[in-house]
Amino acid sequence: MKLGTKSLLWGAHAFYLHPFMVARGWWHLWGAPRDAKMWICFLMHDIGYLGLDEMDGEGSENHVRLGAEIARWLCGDRYADECYRHSRLWCRLNGRTISRLCLADKMAFALTPAWLYLPMVKASGELHEYMERSRDPKKLASYSVEELRLIRSGRPSEWLRGLQMFTNRWVHAQVMTDPAFFAPSNGREENPPPKPAAG
Ligand SMILES: [Fe+2]
Ligand SMILES: [Fe+2]
């Protein structure tokens, strides 16, 4: 079974847990998510991991597409845009800014307890990839000394604590410094939503 499918079934993106952690992340940042259409985005945004070989490798940014197009069909362009822009890599490659869903998604990671997260990513086989990628030399300068010490640890619990500390700090920095994220109603819509891929 492909890694992306395992992630959706019992890993970091488990369909019965991750969407609710994203909702919790949203709540943490902006209060209760009352927009029913956003709940479709919480549920669908990562569904495109189905059948993918890698979680963060080349082409993995396209995992946003399936959920975004389902959101477009059910809820409209604005919600498709929210889903497309939940991936920082997709945004970088497409010259777009991240969405509120992106920050809620990252906050979900920072809020997930280790006792829940670690057994799941060990069982799915994702842990090794996530540990490796967090130690990419290009990322090291972003970490504080303490975060770096923990992220370099061979113990998954310490690694997770370090990466959650960093993620929590990064998300709050975005919310506090970017007016687009001060309140849910101020979501960025300066760029037109992407067109569905041809074919
Ligand atoms: Fe995602
Ligand atoms: Fe997600």
C-alpha cells in the first residue's frame, strides 16, 4: 500500500482525526469555525494523498488538487482556493500566498499530543521521512538553538517536541504580523483562484 494511503488510513492524515485537529487548530487561532463550508475543507484538503508514494517529495504538492476540486464542486471557488493554498510548497511553486487553512493545518500538527501522533506515524511509516525532511540543511537556520537541539535528537519524542515548538512559533508569527490573518473574515483573496488543471 502506498505511503499516502496509509497516512490517510492510520497515519498523520488519518481521515477520522486530522480534519478535527485542523478544526481545533482553527479554533485555537480564530475561534470556533462556524462556516459549514470550511468543514468540507477540513475534511477534504488532504484527500489527494491517496495513492501517493511520498508525503513531501517532488510532485507531492499536487495532493491539494483533489480536495480543492471537491471543495469547488460542493462549496465554490473561494473554498477551492483555501484548499489549494493550504500547502506552502504548492504556494511557492504557483506564486500564491498561504491560506488560513494552511495555518490551521500547521497548528493541528503543533497541537497533536505525542502519544497520539508518534504511534500513528510509526505505524504508517511516515516518521522517518518527516524526521529527515525537518533536518534539511536549508531549514536549520530557521530553528532556535533549543528547537535545533531537539530536532536533531535521535529520540522521536524529542524531535517532535522541537518541531512542534518551531511550528507553533512560526504559525503565531504569521498570525501576529500579517493583517490577512488577524481575523477569519480577512482571508486573502488578492489573487484569482487557480483554474482546474486541463485534462
Ligand atoms: Fe496537505
Ligand atoms: Fe492537512
